[in-house]
Amino acid sequence: MTGDDQVRSEPFLPGHRPGVDGPTTPPPAPTRQWWEDAPDPWDQPQYQPVGAGDGDPAEEPLTEPGRSTERRFGLRRATVVIVLTGTVLIGTGALASALRPEPTALPAPPSPPARQDDPTAAPHARLGGAPSPTLSPSPTAAPSATGAGTTEPPTTPPAATEPPPPAPPPPDLRSFEAEAAELGGRARVYSTEAASGGQAVGDLGGFGLHYVRFGAVTVEPGEYELTFHYLSSRDRRGQFSINGGRLTTVDFPAAGDDAVATVTVTVELSEGEHTIWFGNTGRRAPDLDRITIVSS
């Protein structure tokens, strides 16, 4: 057998060097690179025994057959590019939001300046100068009587109105003073400012002995109001009669010190002269200033 035949007869093994390695020399173990040991997220690791025939039970992860190193590097680079692109986009959006200017409100338009001829408007300051003075309205001159045009006549203030005078008494009112009448018993006349004529008659009454009688009272037939003007500091009773007839009792409330009060009764008188008697047949009667008679 020649050498060429010997070489051809040697079995072919991967990594075997013909003519150098003997037929019994095992081929060298394949050299592993560092990127082959890196985990591949897209691959599921498969385990298979290595070192068959040497009794080593260890297992090592191997990559899927047929996946090249360039493909793995391409996927990793694509992942890195995607992550960086997303980060840049997020950062750019945040920066744009931070640099975006906030909207500002437009200033209000300036108010128009007040007219100088308006005395009620507030003065406004001029641009770059002192505030302009407000013109006061000039007083209007009163029109003269000899000038052009017509003038209104001066108005005269109304005269002060005086209170009207008291109404005169009715024409048929008749008054009779007690001090001018007929006095009986111990009836006496005394002076007092409260009485109409400055005098009054006191000490009337007491068993009918002290009285005052008014005579010559002439009236037309009819109904009349007879009023007694009296003075008394306490409640008293008095009596009167007309033409010596029946006695009529009248209550006289207290009028106070130096005060004149009145009590009015209604009587029926016939035509002619009449006499009116006043006193008290039992107790003291009030002092009498005068009597008045008026038709009712």
C-alpha cells in the first residue's frame, strides 16, 4: 500500500488533518467564542451532553443550530436603537412642554380721557406731563332789564299767613256775671284772675240761705243750653231753679286751685223774662263766676 492509499484509507473526521494526525488521534475540540456564551433572549436554551466518550456528565447550553452570530448582533442592535429612540422622544416631549410659553392676558384698553368742559368728570394725567386742570363752569350772569330779550318778572315771596281770628260768639249767646246778680245770705264777692271779670261769688249753699239770683233773663221760647262757669278745688254739688220752680241738682267736679271749669245743662224756656236761682239747700256749693245761655 502506498502512502496515498494510506492517506485515503484514513477515516475522515471533522477537524482531522490527513497525514499529520494518526487515525486514532481524536480531532481537537472546537474553539468557542465569547459571544456564543451570551444568552439570547429570542432563543430557548437547549441542553445536551458534551464530551461524549470522556465520561464527563456536565451539560452546557448550546444555541439553536442554524442561528448565526450576525443575526444575534442585529437583533441586539435593533433593541438598543428602539430603546434609545423612545428615550429621546420622551425627553424631547418633556422639554417642549417645559419651554412652551404660558398664555398671557391682554391688557385692558385705556379709558378715554375726560372732557375738560365736563366739571363732573375726574381729571386724567397727560402722557409725560402734569395733570390737566379741570375747567370750572363760569357763573351765568343774570340778564339785565335793559338788555336784549325778555326777562322774567321778579317773584315776590308769599306773605306770611296769620292764624285766623277766633270765631265770634253766636248772636244769641247771652252772658250774666255772678258778681252783678242779686246775692243772698252770706254770699260774697272776691277777686280772682281766673274769673272772666276778675271777680267771682263765693260762700254759696248751706240750707239755701246763701245764694245768687239772676234776673231779667229775656229769651224767645225754645230749648237752650245753660252753662255754669264755676271755681272749686274739690268735688261739689249745686242746685238751680228757674222762676222759683223745681230744684235741679248738678255735680261739679273739682277744677283745681284758681281755675274755672264749666258744666252745661239743657233747659226749656218760654217767651218773656225769667229768673235763675243758684245755691244749695244742703251743703256748700261751688263758687260761681258767671252763667251763659245759648239756643241749642
